[in-house]
Amino acid sequence: MDLPGESADSRRIGPLAGLGLLLASVALAGCAGLTAPASVPEHEVPLPATWSAEGQAATTYDLATYWQALGDPLLGELVDLALANNLDIEQAASRLVQARESLVQARAGYFPSLNAGAGANRPVGDVIDPETVFSLSADANWEIDLFGRIGNAVDAAEFDYASAGYSLADLRRIIAGTVATQVITARATEQQLAIARDTLANQEENLQIARWRNQAGLVSSLDVEQARTARAQVAATIPLLDSQLAATANGISTLIGEPPGRVLALLRETRPVPRPPELAGLDAPADLLRRRPDVRSAEAGLAAATARIGVARAQLYPALRLVGSIGTGDAGPLSLFDVVTGTVGAALSQLIFDGGRTQSQVRAAEALAEGSLAAWRQAILGALEDVESAIASRRAADERLVELAEALDAANNAAILARSQYQAGLTDFQTLLQAESQLLSARNSLLSAEADRATSFVRLTQALGGGWNGDVPQYDDDRTAS
């Protein structure tokens, strides 16, 4: 019986319209909080307005290629080789590709899946007409993203892709700094070898003088034995320094992706420790966070974890899928499309009971987001710590150099005086040994301070985001549907 004013067509489409209204009302109630893009909260770590160390950082060079400011061609060459050939960087690049493909897969969820099939059947046995029957079929399945499961999954994949890109940039930053500091260490070691050889030559001369004086009856054999001891102790440091130089060179070889040998030969040339540029202005701490790829990576990781909460929560809400299929069959020879059948429908499913599995997944996603927030905060604090420590190290190295230069000058004068007085018989050999020991210590201390100054420059520039040009990873939208 028809209701007043109701037509046959309206009765036929009425149930579908009612289903649409139901889905629309549910969507309006739940989608607002589930499909919103994941976002990162404002900084919850209090940032200082200025640096407590009151240091300054060099800004007269390009942060992205700061190692060139050290003026060591070999150092720049080795850093470039490491950035091009380092195997850790290659692994990180492959992880970036994996993250990109995960994003492509996530975006594919927006589109229907289509499948096609074909078949052929031929009856066997005692049949009247054993003719082969051919058929074709196709079916489609499309999930409507009512409550943001697909959208949040895409957001999470995008942030994972960004995080992988920032991690790659951060690894390049770390590798460049590691190679630079290793070369500085190698230069300092080679300089120590030169000092040791020079000191050894002096000790051999002292031993010869002690022997002459002993033969002349001017001193006892005690001076000779003390001279022998001093000479042997200095000579023993040379093989140790050689092995340290070889170990450093071999480490650099691994960083640049080649077997050991060639780098050690290159580092055998004695060159001064690189002198970094003078310090200029320093940006505010708040500006640091955008220059550090590790902080950006942690931020993207937090956003991805936040998006996955939406993915987990969406499983608690209804899922709507549109399905359809079409098939053909032959009713006789060469009549494949004589029989065409098909279906179109919609399926709405709602989780009723799963023993608490889905709720547990939501709680797990929330816990992961909390951990990611802690990691983000830790990255911020670590960045601030790196800068503060590097500023203090650079200032300490500069101050030490001034005092150690004066100490070296005094020790050198004292050694000259002690040698001349011992040769003239005006002082004992113990005084000469003490003066020579102080000179050796002063030379090595000044060299160590020079290396510390160069290393602190690298660390400070690294801490400020040096070694990264600031490029943000770009998403390959053209491959979304591939």
C-alpha cells in the first residue's frame, strides 16, 4: 500500500537515502576529531633568551660547508668524499626510499581496488556438447574514509617520510663533523710526531754530551744513565703516535667508503692544525631549533605518532565499503558477451566486541605519542646542551692558547739556558732534563689547545646545524597512484 504522496521511485530509493542520512549524521559527529591533520604542539621546553656562556659563533662563512673555512684542502676533500660515499649515509638513503614508498602505499588507500579475471571451462565425460565455455569478470572494492583511518595513515606516512629525510640530513651533518674532527686529530698527531722526533734529536745530543763529560771525568755515569732513560722514553712515544695516526687514518678511510691505506699516506704530510675563523655573532636559542635536522626529525616523529592515534581510534567506528562486480559468459560459440551479470552494493560494518584489542591499540598509540613527545623534548635539550658546551669549549681553548703560548716561550728559553749551562759545567744534568721535559710538555700542550680550538669550532658549528643546507624533504605526489 502506497503512502499518500509517495511514488514508486521514492519507495525504491528511500532505504538508500536513509542510509546516507545516517552515515552523514554519524560522520558529522565523529569526523571532526578524527580526520584533522596531525599537528605538533607548541614548544613545551622553556627556551632561554640568550646563551648562558655568552659565547659567539662564526657567521662569516657558509654553515652548510663550514669545513671549507678551516683552510685545509685535504680536509675538505675527505669530507666531500664521505658525503658522497659513506655507507651509513647510503643506508639512511635507502630508509628514505622505503618511507617514500610507504607513503605511496598509504595514499593508495584513497582509491578503489580493481581486480579482473578470466576463465575457461570444458566439460569432460559422456556429454552431448563438450564445447569450451569462456568467461570474464571484474570486481571493485572501495573504502570510504568516514572517520579518518586512511587520512591519518597518510598523515603518519608523510611525517615518517619527513622524519626519514631529516634523519638523513642529520647523519650527513654528523658524518661531515666526524671526518673534520678526525682530520684535525690526525694533523695534531702528525705534529706530535714531529715534536717527538725533534725532542729525540735533542735527547740524543744530550746523551752524547753526557758521555763526553763522563769520559773526561767531569760527571759520573749517573748523568749518562739519566740521559739514556730520557732518550728511550721519548723514542718509545714515536711508535705509539704512529699507531694512533694509522688508527685515525683507517677510521677516516671507513667513513669515506674505501679500504685503508691511501688516507694514511695523505696524512703523513706534516701540516699545521687548521686554524678556525674568528668568532662573530650568534643567533638566539629559539632560532637553533629550525636549523637542527635531528630536532626536526623528532618533531616529525611526534606528528606521525599523533596521527597514528587517529588511525587506531578510527577502528572503533563504522567502516563503509562500496563493492561491485561484473561478469560475462558465452551462451554459444563466439558469444562471450551474450550473458552479462553484475552487482553493486555497500557494506557497513561496526566493531562490537574484540576482547579489548582495539582499545589496547589506541592506548598503545597514545603511549607511543607520549614517548615521541619526550624524545622531541630531549632533542631540544640536547641541541641546547651541544651549543652551550661547544661555546664554553671554544672560549676555553682560546684562553688556554694565550697562556700556553707564553709558557712555551718561557720553557724554550729555559731549555736553551739549561743546555748552554750544562755544556759549560755550570749546572747539573737533572736541571737540563727538567727543562727539556717542561719544553716538551709546553709544546704538546699548545698543540693540544690548537686542536681543541679547531675541534670546538667544528662542534659549535655542528651544534648550530652546520653541515645542512636546510632543504626540507619534498613529497613525490606524482607517484601517489603508482
